Amino acid sequence: MRSSQFILLLLFSIGSPLLFSIRDSILALKTPLEQSRVEILLDKTDQNYCIPSGMISDACCDFETVEKINNDLTPRLRELSKTKFFKYYKLKLYKECPFWKEYGMCVNQACAVETTDESNVPEMWRSDVLGALQTSQAGTFFQPFKKCEYTDQDFCVVEDESDSEGVFVNLLDNPERFTGYAGASASRVWKSIYEENCFNIIPPINNNQFNNNHFASSSTGKQLGNILQNVARRSDPTDNEEICFEKRVYYRLISGLHSSISIHICNEYLNQTTGQWGPNLECFITRVASHPERLQNVYFNYIVLLRAISKAADYLNGYEFCTGDKNQDLQVKAMVSELLNVARSCPETFDEKQMFASPESRLLKEEFKARFRNVSRIMDCVGCDKCRLWGKLQISGLGTALKVLFSYDDEYLNPKVNPNLLTRTEIVALFNTFNRVSESLSAIEHFRHVYQESIRGNDKQINNEESSKVEIETDTKSHESSTTKNTTNRQVDSLSEEYQFIIKAIISTKNILSSYVINFYQTIIRQLEYWNIPVPVLLKSITS
Ligand SMILES: *[C@@H]1O[C@H](CO)[C@@H](O)[C@H](O)[C@H]1NC(C)=O
Ligand SMILES: *[C@@H]1O[C@H](CO)[C@@H](O)[C@H](O)[C@H]1NC(C)=O
Ligand SMILES: *[C@@H]1O[C@H](CO)[C@@H](O)[C@H](O)[C@H]1NC(C)=O
């Protein structure tokens, strides 16, 4: 007998039991694969799962503390971001991309940014007024020679409110959400940030990996391929011991920002069938939750921002929030002050003094700054206006936090002695960014509930399936091969997509029968072993 015939025979003889044993083991052991997601998503009060739990890497605070603080801070930040002072942001939205030719995506309506005419904003913020102040050198209130894009203290290119090329944007009119911005343009931005501006922490990325862009993810149903990739790539690039603390922090900030942006998009996703906006669980799982380190980095960004705000608390308490409306200004001042009290009452979350502590790290600090500034320039290359707006704002917010943490000593942050350390745009960016990351944490909590509900739904389905299984199996015995296909199909439909894929692949492979079959089964075995799913003995025996 030729070997191919032998394999053919072998497969036919063990084919259907094999099929069932695989299906059963997948059904019964549904959990291991899901567990990696469940870990992150499960409600803590349920089943005692405390994940994410424990200390956040490179921080001095745990997940639980952060979630507790956030429950208190979210509503405050939300309210604050609606005030006149904080909802208007001025930026140069239409700068040219300095690194490559970017043609943009003006055609997409969802990407459009609605700008606000200067006549709608308080007079004192208008560029002609600010410009006049600058040329008359009226005191130091508006740093007279702010012609450079940044100063030595800055970690990003700072938006200049007196620049007549800038546009005012009412952030409330332009919510950060799904836009459909995708493909090569979005990939290129993140690729150049990670590959060329991230201290070579992660190895070169192949293009496919980034083709599902991260500004506006669009996960479309059949995502097994992605999930496999994601699960396989779960290792945290910062696990490498050779990477120093400062570089790890840098990477976490970028990755956390990236993940936080993904969460915003998944949380306000457009259901293209119904035209309604709402959370998209699958998007969240594929983009973020299946990568524990990405999720962790969102928390990391939160604590860095929180620490910066606490550190600058005295300065911010002394700051005049001027919009021209006395009552509102006092109200904003009171809101900020309460928020700062909450932030300050928290235990220590991040110890910035550990960074750049050694004399040799002076150079490293300069490099850190230069790279972060470069990232803020790369944001000008984002092809979708709305994504660019939020990308620029959040990079500025993080840049401001870094400036507070690393450019000024505590004593220096004194509003009486140094009233002009931060500009209005920086303060607006800082609080709005904190608000966005805070919304991300709330969204994570919400997704946890949605996920549990979806599991409960699935369990019901599977239980129903179990009861009809007996019947089907008796059926199977009488006319083996023909019904196998039918019953399998029926069962397959109720399984989740991933398992469907595996089972369908097995069915079709069984029919194709080539020398690749063994290889294919071996791959499956490896994958099952990787997921810690016990491999059916039969499956093992044909490949050994
Ligand atoms: C800034 O980023 C661009 C695009 O990734 C890169 O080509 C360039 O080398 C970077 N410049 C610096 C100074 O890091
Ligand atoms: C869109 O809405 C429909 C109807 O409510 C729902 O069946 C479908 O699953 C939704 N799609 C996504 C991607 O959420
Ligand atoms: C599959 O089931 C249908 C009835 O549901 C039956 O008519 C058909 O003959 C079955 N196909 C095979 C291949 O057994």
C-alpha cells in the first residue's frame, strides 16, 4: 500500500471519532483559551478573580487602588472637561507631516473636525490679543520669545496659543471615537513610533501586523487569525532585563497611550448595520484585552498622569483659570481644587525620583525628551483630522506630565515665584488627557460586565446543546459518515467562531488529504499545547 493510501485509510477509520474527541475536548475545555481573556475581564466580586490585580509594573501602586481612585475621579474629570476653560483647545491641526508625504483622508466625514471661530472663545485667548501682548512685552505673563517650538524643559512640541495659524476646537463637538481611519497611513504612524522612536525595545514589526490600524480598529467577525496572532504574541517586550527602567517607562507610556486610544474607539464604535454608537466587545478583546501588558500600560499612564497632577497641585491651585466669566472661573477653580485634593489624598502611585537618578543618565534624559518630541511631530502625520486632534492632544498631555515630573523640582512649582511654567494649552491638554485615560479605565470596567453577560449567554446556549447531543449521537451510530457531517454542522453553528474555525479546518482538511495533513495536525497540536488544552490521544497518535 502506498503511504498516501495508508494515511487515507487511517484518517477515514479514525476520522469521525477523532472529530468528536476534538470537538468534545474543545467544548469541555473551552475555558483555557478563554481564561486568558477571562482573567482580565472577569468581575472581581464574582468567583474571586482579582485580575488585573497586584502591583502595576514599574509603579508603586496596585490595580485595585487605581480603580478605586478612578471611581472617585472620573465624574469630576468628566464635569471639568465640559467647562469653558477646558473644552476649548487651540492647536495647529493642519501642519505638514515632516517625515513623509501624507495625503490625508478628507473624504471621510467621520474624520472631520469641527473648528470653532475665534469669535466664540473668550477675547483674552484670541491670537490678535495674545500677539499684541507678546509684542508689547507686557510682563512675563505670556513668555515673550516663544518662537521656538519647544524649550529645553518641554517633552513635546508645545502648541502656541498666540499663533494665528492655530485653530480653536471645541473638544465636546469632536468626540474621540471610531472613524474608520485605517490601513497603511495609520500603520505607518505607529510603526515609525515603535520602530524608530522607542529605543528599539520592540523588534521590527511586519506590515500585516499593523494593517489593522489602531486609531480606528475595525474588527470584522472572522478574526481567528488575529486572535491566534495576538495570543502568540502575548509576551511583554519590556520583560527583557537589559532594558533599563527609563526606557521601560517610555515604552509603557507609548503603549499605554496607544491602548487607551484603541479603547476609546472600541467603546464608541459605529455599528454599521444599525448606525448606532456603542461599545464593541470584540474590538476591545482583540485590540487590548488579549494583551495583558497593553491593558497594564493603560493603568500605568493613569498613574503617571495622576502623579504629575498631584505634584503640580500647588501650582494648579494657584493658577488663574480665566475665561472672562468671573463666576465660572471661580467654579472651575473650586472644581480643580477638589479634584486635586482627591488626587493628593491617594497613596504614592509613581516615584519619578527613581528616574534619571544617576549622573550618567543625563544623556538618557535628553534622548528620552528628543524622542518624545519626535513622537509629537509624528502625530502631524496622522491622516485623519479627528484622530490627529486627539493624538496631538494626548501626546501633549503626556508631554506636560513628563515636564512637570522631570523638568521641575517641587519647590520650583510655586505659582507665586514662577507663575508661567505651564501655558493654558498645556493645562487643558493635561486634564483632558487624564480625563481620556480615566474614561478608558471606566470602559474597561464596563467591558468586563458586557463580557460576563456574553459568557452567561453562551453558557445557556451550550447547555441547550448538551441536552440535544445524546439524541444526535445515537443517530450517528446508525449511519456513520453521512450524518457526521450534518450533526457536526449543527453543533458547529452554536460554537464560538474560533472553535468553528478549527473544526471546519479539520473537516475540510480531512477531505483534501495530502501530505500536508500531518503537518497541519501537528500545528494544531502545538497550538493546543500552547493554550494548555489537553491534546486528544488519537490526534497525537496519528502524528507520532
Ligand atoms: C523622528 O521620527 C522619524 C520618523 O520615524 C525618524 O525618521 C527620525 O529619525 C526621528 N528623529 C529623531 C531625531 O529621532
Ligand atoms: C450591530 O447591531 C445588530 C443589531 O442590534 C447586532 O445584531 C450586531 O451584532 C451589531 N454588530 C456589532 C458589530 O456589534
Ligand atoms: C443532512 O440532513 C438533511 C435533513 O436535515 C437530510 O435531508 C440530508 O440527507 C442529510 N445529508 C447527509 C449527507 O446525510
